[in-house]
Amino acid sequence: MQVKRTPKTYDVCIIGSGASGGTAAKVLTEGGLSVALLEAGPPLVPERDYKEHVWPYELPHRGAGIGGRARQGLEDEFLAPNGAWEIEGEPYVAAPGSKFRWFRSRIVGGRTNHWGRIALRMAPVDFRVRSHDGMGDDWPLSYDDVAPYYDKIESYIGVFGSKENIPSAPDGIFLPPPKPRCTETIIKKACDHLNILCIPSRLAILTQPHNGRAACHYCAQCGRGCITASNFSSSQVMIPPAEKTGRFTLITGAMARELVVSKDGKIEAVSYIDKASREEKRVHARAFIVAASACESARLLLNSRSTLFPDGLANSSGVVGRNLMDTVGSDGGGYFPALEKMPAHNHDGVGGMHMYLPWWKFDRKNDFLRGYHTEFGGGRGMPGVGDYDDLCDEHEGYGASLKQECKKKYGTYIGFAGRGEMIPNENCYCEIDPSAVDQWGIPVLRFHWKWSDNEIKMAKDMQETYREITEAAGGIYLTATRPDGPNPHGIADGGVIIHEVGTVRMGEHAKTSALNQYCQAHDVKNLFVTDGATFVTNADKNPTLTIMALTWRASEYLLDQAKKGNL
Amino acid sequence: MPISRRDILKSLTLTAITGSVLRVIPLEAAEYAHRMVRAERAAAVNQIYAPKFFSAHFYKTLQSLCQTIIPSDDQAKGAMEAGAPEFIDLITSENKEYQVALGGGLMWLDNTCIDRYGSAYLDCTPQQQKEILDLIAYRKNAKQDPSLGQGIEFFGFLRKLTADGFFTSEIGIEYLGYIGNTFVKEFPGCPPVPEA
């Protein structure tokens, strides 16, 4: 079989169209470079793919999906095409004794199509963890290095929030926050009483018209995709300006297989499988940006073996695949009788929380290192399948009393989601499975995972805190967790929070890291990795905003190198 | 030929692209398009449903059970009017586990009624129907009579699916008092809490 190559050599080829790939495409094309972007999935067509404003009864399955398989979980029928826990024909493996789940996306825009839009800056101390508490490693750059790029990204995409001067949660450039919902009002009151910080959240949703996009219309359905592009997604906010430059080529259905190295040790092309024809094709470029998501990027590098780089690309240090981190997650919830008194009213708001709890115990010694923030929500949302499972089990019976109980309890629940920092450990990594390939013939990943005590202590603190807040608000905490078993204190399995990072980390030294502070490989000068793989630590801040800021910074560096003729 | 919602959405998108770098649809136009989607779907809903999995007898039993679990009252109609049996039949037709749990569960109910009362559930007197349902509607009853275990499991599952079917219907959503899924210029926040 003959390998087909596109006749053109692009300035830059980007692999992946999510938060990172989209940002790189915009900055590089606007900076004058020609860019080809490879996306493993299909194009996104909002007017076809989005189910914004659809009622459950307008779908035959009411949102439960075929066979009711989506009664619970992330794959309900309403969500924007985004990704899945299992992709047919593209398996991954967990090593014996390890549980790890991997949510992957195969569509233009990647996981930004329905992410939580939570846009938090890392704090200065988050870049200096080893200096601060002796664990993990410092980043090769500081908050001050990244801050101008946080400014740029926030200014461009639009993030609401409020100035608070909290050391653990730096302020940004914010649009005004929306007013609190009833659920948020009562939690805020309880938190004030307990001296726990509760402030307006910071989400990439427009509370005012911004850069040509309409303001939010408060339907609470960001996860379904927004036809007015009033929230941020790479597909609607990053890719279109790149397209407008005329220097952008989007290649969909393209599953990157290997980066091809020339004799002089530079990358000359990427080999990919064209899914439609199952043919092997190549794109040639002067520089490559790998932004396929942390674990896919590590997989691509590890699968790119050559005589020059027998252990995979950018891997002379051996760190590729190592230092895999997710976020520490433990959830809980309660019943709040005070909410029964609320008259029927529109509770929708934006598609996410209007308030949240940043890490507040940064000024004292705790049972564990680092910190967590808390997301919370509930109340009178649009009813959906699976919402009544717990109530049915608790109330039992049938008839008028069951019906009335459902009405009485509607909108009276609030759930909390703790999201904390995991410290990387040697038991958490991914590697190429020695035997399995996917349907495209590409060797797949095998995951190893084990939480350490610090994470479990953090999960315990989350549970205690949510009980305390619930009770302070006059509620009844309903979550019961065990200190032992496979998920102590309710800690989620690895990967479940979908914040996997760290697998191609940056650092000052080529012996202990794969990339420099500009996301450029120490070993291969025309190779950049810009997604969450670059992270040295995984602060309690959701990674997306930092991924975009680091990508913007790396892209400007690349533009500068191109101007100097160094590509 | 009447203009379809796809045509409208397509034309909206094209206009939007020429006017802006971004694929943005003006709010009012989007709202109009959404209303069309809704009308289209509503029209499709009004057809008579032919069960895909349950036989006529068991579908009637299912309807009766759904309506007993969430009955009609002076505030709102019940689970049957809300389309819960259709919803349950549809997803059961696509799910082998549900077919065993619900198909088998309904047969268990008939068998048990025949053993106890001499006739299938639908042919029992209202008093007999109440008696058997009161037994399988509570987990604690299995402690006294372990032979109820399968019935309790079945009824617990059917109760959840009936609640799903009812509370995701137009009737159920109105009954709960959910207000939203709409376009508002500004979010009003939490209304004042009425004094007790």
C-alpha cells in the first residue's frame, strides 16, 4: 500500500482540536502561519448536533437513550457530542489491581463542547509546591510568567466572576457574575456562619455580549451545546477565527498514529489513519503541536519509536506517560427542608454553578497537603430520567402519597462536589500495552493507578465539610461513605473527574522532564506538546484555563521562533 | 412545500457567518427555530403507540400498574396519560436485562396472583390487587416472607421507571412546577422566601 501525502508542507501541524489545539490554531494562524489541524472525530454542526431547549418528552427515550442505558451518567441524549467512556473499536486497558476510566473525545472542539466551563487560575503557590511543602516538583515557570496569558485568554473567551483577593484563588479579568439562585443563597449563608469562603463562581459563560457573541440567555443547558455560542467551546470560539484567516486546514476523521522523524532528528511528518478510507496518510510541516489530550498525546509519543528515539519521542528522560494525575473527587448531597417553601420560579441560570467554595484552609495546618475547591448545585432544575431513583427507594409504596412526596421534595436537594489536588506518585502512569491494538492498528494504552493517603484524607475532609455545611443550613446530609473499601470516603476512581494531566511534563531539566517552559520538547526542537500533559502538578483548579494560557504562551514563542527562522 | 426547520437553521447559520467571525445565531431567530422544533416533535408525539415489546395482555397490566404507582388526581393526570407505559415499553424493547426484569416481573405477578387468588393480576378484584401491591411495594416485607423478594425487586424497578416516565412528561413537569427552559435577558436570582 502506498502512503499518501498532502503535497503541501504546512508551517505547523496541530494534533487535536480541543481547548489546547483550538487555542494554538487561532494564535498561530492569526500570527501569519499556515496550519493543518488533525482531529480524530467528525466536524461539529451546532444546528444539527445541539439539543438546546428540547424537552425530555420531545424525545421518545426522554433522554434515557436507547435501552435506557443513559439513565444516569455523562452520556445522556441531550448532551452535545463530546466524548464517551468507551469508544467502539478503540479500547484501553487497566493493569491488574488498577481502576482507571478514560473519557475520550472524538469531535471538533473535543471535550470543550460540554465541559463545566469552570475557568480557575492556578495560584502563585500552585507553581511552587516543592518549595512550599517539599512534595512533588516546582514548575519551570511562575504565576507571573503565566498571568499575562490568563489575562489574554479570559479577555478573549469571556469569563464571569468577582474580585475577591483570595490568595488561593487569584482574580482574573471578569464579566459580572449572575445573581445567586436560592440554593446558592442558603449555602452561602451557612458558609458565612462556618467561616468557609463562598464566592461567585468563575465560568467561561457570557453575562454580557462579548467579542461578537451574544450574552447568555440563562437556560442552564451549556452541557447541551449553545447555539448562540454564549459559552466557550473550542469549536465555536477558537476554530472559526482560525478559519477566517484563510491559512487554516482542518482534517477530520484523522487518527494520528506516529510522528515521523527525519535523519536530522526533527519531526518531518505525522502519519495518520484516514478513518473514512482506512488509508495511511501523511501531513508534512515545519513544526508540530501535539494537543490530543494528556494520555492520547503520551500514547502518540510512545508509539513514535525510531532508531534515533527507541523509547519514543521526547522521552530520553523516561517521563512520558509518568506522573499521571487526575483530580481528587468526592461528592455528597443533602435534603434542605427550607427549599420546600420556595414558590415555583425560574431557577435555571447559566449552565453551571453561580457560586462556589474556593480552597479556604490555606492559612492553617491540615491533615493533608494542598487543597480543594467545592462545586455545588441542585434545586428546581429541569426534571430528567434517573432523578427520582433515590426518592423512590426511600419512600417506597405507590399512589397518591408517592406522587405528592415527589412534588414536595422537588428542588430541595443540593449536591456538593469536592475537587482537590492530587500529588503525583510512582504508581500512577500509562504505558503502551504490550499486546493490544485498536481497530486502526495503533497500540493502546495500559493504565496503572493508586491513590495515596494524602488524597484519601482530603476526601474525608470533603465529606465532613459537606455534612457540616448541610447541617448548618438546616438540612439532612444523605451521603454515606465508608473509610475503607475500593473508594474510601467516596473518592472517585482515577480518571473519573476527567482532569487527567501530567504525562509529558515540563521542567527545567531534560533529565527529569520532557518539555521546557514553552512546551517545547527538550529532545526535538520542532515538537511541542501543549495540552494537560504538560502539567507538573494538578492544582485544585480545573485544568482547562491553564491549558489554554500555556498554549497561548507556547504559540507566541513558536511564532517568535518562526520569525527568527528557527523552525 | 413548507419550509423545514433545517432550512431555517441552515439559513440562519449562513447569515450569521457572513456577519461575524463566529457561528452565532441571533437570540430571537434561535428562539423561533426552537419553537418550530418543538411543534414538529409535538406533532409526532400525538400518534397512537403500538407496543414494541410487551404483548397486549402484559402491556395492559403495565398500564394499570403505572397508573396505580402514579395515579391521576385533582392536580394532575397520572402516569398512563403522561406516556410512562410507552416510554417503558420502548426502552425495554431495546434492553435484554429490562426484558427479563420487567417481562419476567409481570409474569411473576400474574403467577403469584393465580396462586393466591385464582386469577391473573388484571382479573383480580381491586381489593386483591391492593393486597398484593401492598406486599411488594416495601422491602421490609421480604424479611417476613422471602418468597416476595422477586416481586419487591420488580416493583422497585418499575416504580423508578414510572417516575421517570411521569416526571419527564409535560404533565409531570407542570405538576412539579418547573419553570424554565426559556430565553431570559437577565437572571432574576432567588425570589424572596415567604414567611412561614
